[in-house]
Amino acid sequence: MQIELTWRSWHGDEPLALDFPDGFAVTVYPPAGGPDIGEEGIRRAFANPIGTPRLAELARGKRSAVIVVDDIARPTPAYRLIPHVLAELHAGGVPDENIKFLMAIACHRPLTRAEMAKKLGEDVVRRYEVINHHPYEYLGYVGETSRGTPVYFSRHYLEAEMRLSIGQISPHGGPGLSAGAKTVFPGVAGIETIYQNHRPGRLQGGLLKIEGNEWRADMEEGVRLAGIDAIANVVVGGRREITGLFVGDLVAAHRAGCKRALEVMATPLPPEPADVGVFNQYPKDTEFMHLGHALHVLNSASRPLVREGGTVVIVSASSDGYGFHSLEGRYMRNEHRQPNPRLAGRNVVILCHTVNQRQLMDSVPKNARLVDDWCGVLGALAEFHPRGGSVAVFPCGAVQLAAER
């Protein structure tokens, strides 16, 4: 049997054919998904913001604006939203020469010009100032949160009279779901601000936990201290289509988007634990350090998806290699060292040709097997499951969640 996945987000979004030999019963478990809202849906979202006036009204009397956009590691098709944002700013009277874009890289690597053009659109890069945030330099202090986090943000952000952010809502093990305040904090925050908020054990968070999440509450309070006029948050489907757009207040619009994300990402589960589970990191598969995002459906399920003694196969294009994080990366002060308990007692095979065995992180078992291609996966399956077995395939794991929560 042959199935086809999509991988290599931002690098062609190419098909990947997976052939399974006789003896393996393969079932694909896609998320609920939804149609792309199209240009008309995008227009309606900007015309009907949640909890704020329209952007054009917010812009009246303002002489400058900054648009914060998440980085290339995230699948947000910002280039589809930006023409609408610019139209609103122009209608409100913000001079074109006083609009700048600030890439919310937080502790990740800067974007190249080519990546900025992919994310924002070539015309934007040609016409506007586009800046990579630097978490160590050009920062301004705005105060301290009630949880004791000192709040520093980029002065490019603080100096603008109007502040907007564009991000994508997806599962996250710390603040529950991404985007909202997270695009700005940590996106354009100072290194000590990020460190205190992310310091292991200091603030309680959790996958899909929003209300009562200290981690997220600290972020939202920090952004409110600095001020923000509006956000534009998308929910993407399994092929990076926009299945929802939520414009408006930092919290109200984000929460509406979270509700839609849970609907779109809901994934039916196999009736019994499979012998083999295949989890594709797409559409957040540019960097290997985000490997865990392939497993959101596994981590959000209340029961095992792969039987003990079975095999978890993780597919990661990692087109940009391992990736970089100046706090939580390898050898950094907040380096993650905890193994994923959901993988215990299972064979783990990782398909990725851009990293080597020494780069496997501590979140995967010590005996995890790294292979370069699908033939390597088949070799491992022949060894671990010589008689075949049941296979559950989750084609876009970064935007999939267990439906039975």
C-alpha cells in the first residue's frame, strides 16, 4: 500500500510517498480540517474585529506602526494577511514610510532576506523596513509582571505608536496554544524576560491549557504593560490553508481562535493502539529542534496510540537543519533534558536526512534509530515487525490533536 504525505514546509511543500509492504494494514487519521476562508474570509475578519474597533479606526492619528510577524519556522502565511493590514493602516492615515515589520524570532535564528520574502511577500521586503528582532540589543524596559518577570521589549516595538502582531495558533506544551501574546512575548522580548518566563518549574503551563495557565498569563500581562492595539491570528490546516482568521483584542481574538483550532485539529483515533504509528512533523517541519510538534496528537490523547513494544515513526523534513535556540537549545541554560514518557517502551525511528545521531535530543529514547530515507524505515519495520501489523498514520502532526479529549 502506498500513501502520500506533504512535507518541507516553506521549501516546496512537496509530496512524500510512503510504501508499506504486504502484511501491514494502514489507516490514515487526518484532522477534521476545514476549507480555506479565501480572500473574502480574510476581508470579513478584518472588517469585523473581535473586542476592538477596526484597524483603520485604531490607526487614526497615529504617525507610525510596527507589524510583528512570527518567524519562518511557523507555517503562518503572513503574506496573505499583510495587504489587508496595510490597507487598514493607510486608511487610518499612517504614512507608508513609517510602517516597519519586526520579525518575532525570540531566541531563534534571524531570517534571511529570501525567507523574509517568502513570509511577507517580495513587494513588502522591497518597500518596507524589515528587521530581525535581537533579544540582547536595542531593548526598552516597561515594568514587571505580578509574577516578578522583568519585561523588556524591542525598542522597534515600543517606539511605534501603533502595534500589531500576526501569528498562528497551534498546540504548545508551555502556554497551551501559541500566538496571541506569545508572538510578542517572547517573540520580540529581551533575553532576561524570556529566561524568567521560560525558566523550568517557575510558571505552570501545559499543552492545551489556556485558562489558569501561569505561563500564558505572564505573557499576556507583559504585553499589556507595553501595549498592543490588535492581533491577527490564523488557524492553518494540514496543507497550510487558512481555516480561520481572528482579528482584534489580544485575549478575546486569541480565545476565539483557540476554539476554532481545537475544532480544525481534532483527529479521530485508532480504536486500539496500533503496532506502528507514523507522525509527520509538517507543517512545522523546517527545524529538527521542533521534532516534538509531530507528536501533539500522541501527547494530547488520554490513551496510548501505539502499543507497548510497538514502533513510533517520526517523519521530519528539517529542511533548515537542527535549528537554533539561545535558551532552550543544546548546551544552553534552559536545555530540555526530560524524555517524553509517551515514547517509553516503544521503538522509535526518526526519518530525517539533515541531522546525525549525535544531534538527537534527550526527549527521545537513547536507542532511537535515525534513518535517512523511507527505505531505512522499512528496514526497521522488517526487524521490529516481521509479521506486519496495524499502522496508524497522522499526516500533519503539528496541527493534530486527539479528538476524544
